[in-house]
Amino acid sequence: MSTEITGKSNSNKKLKEYHESEGLCHERAEKNRQRALLLKKSKLSAHSHSQENEEKHKDEAVQGRSIKVQGQTVIDTGGGFLIEDDDDLEQQMLKIEEIPAPIIENLPQCEECKKDFKDSYLLQKFDYAVCDACRDPDDKHSLITRTEAKEEYLLKDCDFDRREPNLKYIVKKNPHNPRWGEMKLYLHLQIEKRALEVWGTEDDLLEEREKRDVKRQEGKLKKYNKKLKQLRMEVRSSIYDKTKKSSHTHKFGEDKYNEEDDTYTRVCVECNFEETFEKM
């Protein structure tokens, strides 16, 4: 019986000590919380006090630079001009008026996908209504230089610059040699359209190109024949000089006319030496 009473008293003692320690913890936590609140409050009051001092110093500085001119208060900026001390004007300047974006009507329609779009590379550079998604820079929407366009489509400078509407182009440096100057690049589709405006149809363009090719080949052949004829004359004159220096003197027969190359041929009756020449 005495053992049970002793156990109960020990347990009650431990429970009492536990409640006392728990109360001390709560009391310590409450003190820490109050100390933190006081510290935070002191920092806020110090910060607000510093802001008030700064604003006060600014106002005093502005008031120190304020002067009156013809009954109106102005502020000397120190930069050589005066500004009006107008609070209403300042408030009006601070008001930012939001202007709504303009509503764009009649957007361009893409020639390929038939969808409306706002802007694209071909529209900016060449005024050609194709969106960036449908642009094919390697094939359909490729570029061509001005020199190539003149040679391939038989166009003149006036067809590019004077014929309405003027063809748009972009300028890039020559990739082969920067010293050669800049290249003018045109949209191939617009060059083809301009060529049809000049020549009418593709057949007429091809016919004119064939005529020029034939004429060019004839000119080359004529130039070649002229050089060949000159070379023959030089060779024949050198042979004639060699035979002239020898002891044998040729005795030529009658001159024979050659219609093919407009020359004359004569043969020595003694050694059968043949000489071809031209008569002036």
C-alpha cells in the first residue's frame, strides 16, 4: 500500500515539473516575439523618418531655387533656363494616355495560301503579297541579279527603272569579290512578268533570243575567219620571202581565182610551187 502511494506522488511530481517547464517555454517564446515586434517597429519608424527627411531636404532645395518673375513662381534649374512651378501641369504630364492600336482593314492576302497576313519579307522588300510561311527562297521566290536578268530576258535599263511600276530590289555585296561593287537583286517572278510586258509572249521572247544567238555566232565566225585569213597571209608571205632568197626564180603561170575565199592561186611552171594570194 505504501509502495502505491509513493509511485503516485512521484508521477504527480513529474507532471508538475513538466507543466512548469512548458510554461517557461511559452513565456520565453512570448518575450522573443515581443522583442522581434519592437525591433521591426523601430526599423520601420527609422526608415519612414529618413524618407521624410529626404523629402524635406528636397522641398527645401526646391524652395531655395524658387524665384518670382512677374508675379509667377519659377524654379532656377542652374542650366540657363527657368521652369514653371506648376503642380497641376506636373500632374497632367504624369497622366499617360493610352492610345489604342489602330484597326487595320483590308489586310493583304497571301498569293499562295490565300490567308490574310500583316507583314512579310517579300511584302516589305518587293511589294509582293506572300507571307513568310509560304516563301520559297530557293525556287519559286528566288532572286536574280540585274546582269543575269538583262542577258536572259533581253531587258534594258529603262525596263527596270523607267517603265512603270519600277521594279524593287535589294542591294548586297558581291560574294565573289567585294571590290566589284554591290549587286542589285530582283525577284525572279517580277522579272519574268516584266519580260512578258516587253516582248508580249514567251514565244516572241524565245524567237528574239534565237535571232540574237544566230547573229552572235555569225559575228564570232566572221571574226575567226578574218584572223585565219590574216594568219595564212603571214605564212605565205614568209614562204615567199624564203623562196625569193634562193637561187631559183619561180615562173608562175596564169592566176586562178578561188570563189570560196576570194583569193587567187598561181603555180610555178618549173618546180610546181603553189602560191595563194589576194589582189587589192
